[in-house]
Amino acid sequence: MKRSITLAALLTLFLATSGEPAEPLFSDPENYAVGDGPESVIAADLDGDGDADLAVVNGNSGYVSVLENNGDGAFATALTYEVGGMPRSICSSDLDGDGDIDLAVANQFSGDVSILKNNGDGTFVDAVNYAGGGSVVSISAADLDGDGDTDLAAANYYSSNVSILKNNGDGTFAAVLTYGTGYRPFSVGSSDFDGDGDVDLAVANEFSGDVSILKNNGDGTFVDAVNYAIGPVALAVCASDFDADGDADLAVTDGFLNSVSVLRNNGDGTFVSSLNYPVGSIPRSVFASDLDGDADADLAVANLGSDNVSVLLNNGDGTFLPAMNYAAGDAPKAVFASDLDGDGDNDLAVANYDANTVSVLTNLTPSLQSPYRCRVRGDVNRNHSVDILDIDYFIEWLHRGGPAPVCLEEADVDGNRQQDILDIDYMVDWLFRGGPELVPCPKT
């Protein structure tokens, strides 16, 4: 008869192995042709039919490619629209207040911002350009002055500042106001960091290796930047409440250390020292979204040098599991998460600079409408890996009053319709003794 395993033995086994991966979270990429040198991608319902379309800026050709969703996560041939010289970044919002989604594009070479107004059907009028304040490499849309319309913030690489373009209310914009940042700002994001009800800015500065926080005075003007060190080369920034405490934290990529740094908000718009997580080579873009359906914010990182996307799942407290890497196209420069196929989970769109494509990676998790559906037997803590932590979780639940698994069927490891010590022995055999494979979940 098998003997049940002790916690001491579990610890010994944990030190000897890192576990084995469960089923992949994302599919292989499906690639769609765009223009020359795609730099940035966004997903939004551009044609008003209820699904998420794609817009991609092509840095070498000076065009935006718009790909309409067929309704199932597959996309029609791209339509192109001319913008300024060397477009580097794109964002979307209803800029003119007519109920449809317009586009704003940051153009580095021409130093301006292109506004493409939507005709209401996902086609766009000719771009109108506004001086951006320098070599514009990143753009973000938000109501910065609190008047109910969407303004723009643009990072100016060579002038080391950020420009504010206030909306006149009709999708035209006033002359820029500029605010100093760190050295060579590369990415700009926005959120209410200090909890006072207005939108502040975060700017990742490539050469000074830090992130600048510019707090809003409430009227779309900003106080002097406060800088937080990241590492040698800060490239991309995004904001989300990673630790679920009600304020917005930061994730910033470092292109030299090949890592993503997570800075937790103290609740007042100041930040504690970062925790660093390894990702792929030259992480060029980072996006926060719930990728595994557990209602916290995970991270997706586009790695320019390793041709892949790193996915870091949140433990629920603002710490993250080791990265899982998924192939993209050649030289991915940007990643964006959205429900592209309408099944309730968030898929990934990736702009591949050298391949002149956008890759769509479909999320393979079961529908969020069925949270209790069996995914992988043995993954009782639902961290997308069957390992020693699942055994520990099982023991805590079965014998010590710990939390129950979300799906009891995932704890029925041997498939005998019971959850007991035999399931633990089955997992130990599979993980450490060459025992039989895990019993598949039933197909539904």
C-alpha cells in the first residue's frame, strides 16, 4: 500500500523540481498583413458592430492600418490611412463626442499628432495634424482637465518632456503645453494615482532609466515630475491596480535587464521600490489585463529581441508568477489585450515590426461564463501549472480547513469522482515518480 506523503517530504520534492506546465493559456499566432514597420496596435470597436477591431501604426510607411473584425476574432484585409512622418504610437477614444471611436497617432519624424475622425462605420476622414511639441513617440488619451471630453498627452523623445493637447470639445485641439520628464521619455500612460479624482501621468524615460509621475492640479496642468528609478533602460509603462487595494500601481519594462518592474502605489501617488520579474529580450511594450479570468490584472509583454510575448499571471496580491512565453512574429514591438473573438476572455494582438504583420493570439481558457468548468486536473490553485504548490493547497484544504478549489473536478486528479488522499498520491506519482498521466477533464 502506498504511504501518504509528509510535508517534510513535500518540501524535499519542491526543492528538486519546479513542476510541469499545464495547458497553454494562448494559441499559436494567427498573422495578418499590415504596413511597413508596425510599431503600435490598439483594439476597439471602430465600426460600431459590437466586436473589437484593430488599428496599427506603420512607422516606415507613414500609414495606419485598420483591420475590421469579422465577428469571430478573424480579420478582414487592412485598409490604410495616411498620417504623419514615422508614426510610433496610437490610441483610441471618442475625441469629437459623436459616439464613435476616433484615432490619435504620435509621429516622431514630423513631430506632430494626427487625428483621424471616424465616419461612424470604421472608415476615417483624412488626418488633421497638430504640433506635438517635439519628436512624439507615445500618446495617451484621457480627460485631463475634467471638462468631459478626451484630451491627449504625448511623450517627446528628444526634448525630454510631455505635451498636453487639450480638446476644444469637438475633436480639435489647443496649442500644446509641455512639462519636463526624465531623459528621453519613451512611453506615457495615465491614471488617477493620488486618488483625488483627476488623471495623472506616468512616463517611462529610456536613458535616465526611471519613471516620471506628474500629478494633475485638477485642471489639466501638472506639478513638476517626481522620478522613480527602474533600471538602466526604461521603455514602456502601464498602470493598473495590481494588488487590489484600490489605487493604481505601475508596471515598467527595462530593455537592458530584460525585466518588468512592478511599483506599488502607497495610496497617495508615491510608489515603493519595484519588484523585478524576468521576461524576454528587449521588452518593448507592456499591457495590463485579466488574462486568466480570475479578476485580477495580469501582464503581457512584447519582447522585441526574442520574438515572443511574456505573460505574467498575478497571484492576486500584486506579485506575479514566472513568465510564460508565447511565440509572436518577427520583432514584436507592441501588445494589446482585448476580447477579439467575443467569448468573454482577453486575447492578444501583437505588432511585429520586421514581419510587417499583426499577430492574434487567442486565449484558450474556458469561457468566463463558466468559472467552475474543469480546465486541468491537478491545477487546484489555478496558477496554470501543476506542481508542488497544488499538492500543498490540496492538503491545506483537505486536512486544515484551507480554501476549497474553485472547481472540485480539478481536485479529482485520478478521476474516481472523489477528492481524497489518493488524489494527492496520484499527483506525487505523476510529478516525481514517473507515474501515469493526469486524467483529462471531461469534454463539454
